[in-house]
Amino acid sequence: MLQALLNIFKIVELRNKIFFTVAMLAVFRIGHWIPLAGVNQEQLRENMAKQQEDGSAAAGALNVIAMLSGGAFSHSTIFGLGVAPYISASIIFQLLQTVIPSLKKLNEEGPTGRQKIQEWTRYATIVLAIFQAIGYLKFTQSQGLIYEQWASNPAWWVMAVTALTAGTIFLMWLAEQIEKYGIGNGVSMLIMAGILAAMPTAIQRVSTGVGSGAIAPIGVIILVGLFVVVVAGSVILTVAQRRIAVQQAKHTRGRKVYGGQRSYLPLRVNHAGVMPVVFASSLMIFPSMILASVAASVAGTGSDPGFFAQALIWLNDQLTFGNFLYILGEVVLIYFFSYFWITVQFNPEEMSKQLREHGSFIPGLRPGPRTAEYLEAVMERITFVGAGFLAVIAVLPMVISAGFGIDQQITQFLGGTGLLITVSVVLDLMQRIEANLLMRNYAGFLSNADGKGARLPGPRAI
């Protein structure tokens, strides 16, 4: 590992890519401390801290949005929206390609078609950013966090919406520059940087809890052990595959026989990635927010609530972060979106057709519909297992927070969307660096080296 790290800095091109990526991430983090004019930052910070302590639905909603955007809502900045509008626009166009034949055909045309779709995605990002900026500012105004002299000024609203939209556009450009001149997926790197930026705060909370006696030393050891176990499980879940043997048909040309090799068709256990957890966490926010407002209005009347009102209050308590119905609902939604995602993205008929066109087949199965049925059945089974792992990782922070009384900002590093995103991005980054090293005949992270930084032996020596 140490030799591989040293080899990275021996390659000028790879070294420059890494330095450029680090510089862009530094610009990204600096922008998160440029405040948005007209917002009471101190009151916003106090309000967010109070909502975090109360575990309110609004705090949960803002935590999910902040995690997906790579930002934080404890302070209002020009990068307040993050890259969330760009991610939403990209997902929308990915889904539209499956239902609109013209978009699918345009994507299959090659770089020209994909560039056109990317251009439309940028325009859609601007539209979504404007709407999300207005919604974010309206929510901030409803909390009384905007100074009165600016809240009724139309010029301020134009300025604030423009600043938030421009911040998103700048981050979109920043992500594209990372992909072009740096290394790694630009959007994923920005999101990971925002997630890891909260780790010092979590460590500070742990040290404060140990110093005050709120967290016992044995509790810290358990937290560290669980963190290692969950990270290892996330890595296994990300890279796990079901390999299906594929036999290539033999072809006789003259006196020679070609083909007949056996290869494998890899099917990812977690084909949907983190999208089921993202969608499930987002949808579970709305019932709790709606029921919380209803319960507050019932409690404000002062009269004795009836059976229906009591049922709504009970549902509001159960659908709060960490309670049984909340966990059960999120698990059900994770399974639903896992199967929905493979229905949209995985096409066994097309895969069977491609195998037949390349002269390959699965041993024991006839090419065509029988192969498609087999692939669909296998994908359904491994998706059930993958969704189960996702559910465990997603609900683990809630169980630990509710069972042991540990702060949510600490337990979020033991599972959930943030950890899955971080693990996926780190693995992708390591694979890209590994490919650059092996392309120049250097030992990579997963390769055997002689310990002196020498180049790998050629094929004949092997």
C-alpha cells in the first residue's frame, strides 16, 4: 500500500490530476462559508441546533437534503442548494430515456447524442435550482430567519434566488472540471467532501460526551468496532456480484476451431446503488412532517382530542425518526425501490439478445426467452438479498441512536446513505487510480509488487 502511494507521485499526469481535484474540493469547501446576505445566521444556527435536539421532522428533512447536496443547513451560504438540482435533473433524464424512445435513440448515437442530453440536463438544472431556491427561502422566511427589512423587498428575493442558483451552476461546472482535468466522478466527490466535513464535529461530540460522562469509554470502543464492521459490510455490498457462467459457441473455419471459451456475466447484488435508500429516506419525511403539523394544531385547540385525533398523534410519535413504524416503513420502501430500479434499469430480454448476437449462451439454457427468464429470476433473488443489506445499513444508525441515546450526528457514520455514498466514491476513486498505475506498469493497490517500486514483470516472465 505504501509503495503504491509512492508510485502515484512518480507519475506526473496522475499527480497533477490528484492535486487539481484537491484544489477544486478546497474551493468547494471555501464556498460553504460565504454567507447569503439577509439571513440571520446566528438565529439559523440556534434554530437548527434546537431542531436537532428535538428530533423534529423538519430537521430530518434538512439533514437528508444537506447530505444529498453535499452541504449543511446550519448556516445559509451561496452553496446552500449544493448539487441536488443537478442530481435530480440527471435522474429525471435517465428515467426519461427508458420511457421515451427518441431520448434512448439519441443516447445510443454516441458522444454527440450524450452531449445533447447533457446540455438539456444543464438547462433542467437551472429550472430546478430556481424552484428549490424559492422553496428554501420560503422555508427560511417561515422560520423567521430573514431580516424584516429584506423579507418584503422584491430586489432581495431576486438577489437571493440568483445567488443560490448561481452557486449550484458553479458547483455543476466544478464537478465537470474534476471529471475533465481531475480524477473521480465530480458530483460524487463533492457530495463525499460534504459528508466527511461533518466527521470532525461528530468526533468532537464523542469526546465531549466522554468528558462529561454521557458516553462511557466502553461505548466509544463499541462505536469504533461497529464503524469498522459497517464499513466492511458496505464494501462487500458495493462490490458483491453473482457471476453467471457464459459459454462462447465454437466456430470451425477450415481445419481450425475458434471460440469455445468460458467467461462470466457479472450481476451486481446491489444493482440500484444508494438510490433506494435515498428515495425511502426522502419519502419517509413527508408523513412525519404532515402528521406533526396536524398534531400541533390538535394540541393547540386545548380541547379533549377524539379517537381520530389521538390516532393521528400516536402515528406522529411512531413515524418519528428511530421509532418502529418509521423503521418498518423505510425497510418496505427500500425493498420497493430496489425492485422498481431493476425493473427500470435492468432489461433481461436485451441482455439475452446481446448474448445470442455474440454467439454466447448460458450452459443448459436455450438462447432467447428461456435465458431472459433465468436472468430475471436470478436478478430478483439477489436483489432481495441486496435490499436486505441496504435496509440493515440504513436503519442501523436509527437503532443505535434510539437504543443507546447517542446523537444522530455521531451514529450517521455507522450506516445510512452517507456511509454508502462515501464507500462507493472511495472504491471508485481507488479503481481509477489503480487503472492509471497499471496502465503505466506500476504496481497498484491490489497488485503484487517487489517492494522497491520496480515495474511489474512482463507477460513472459509471469
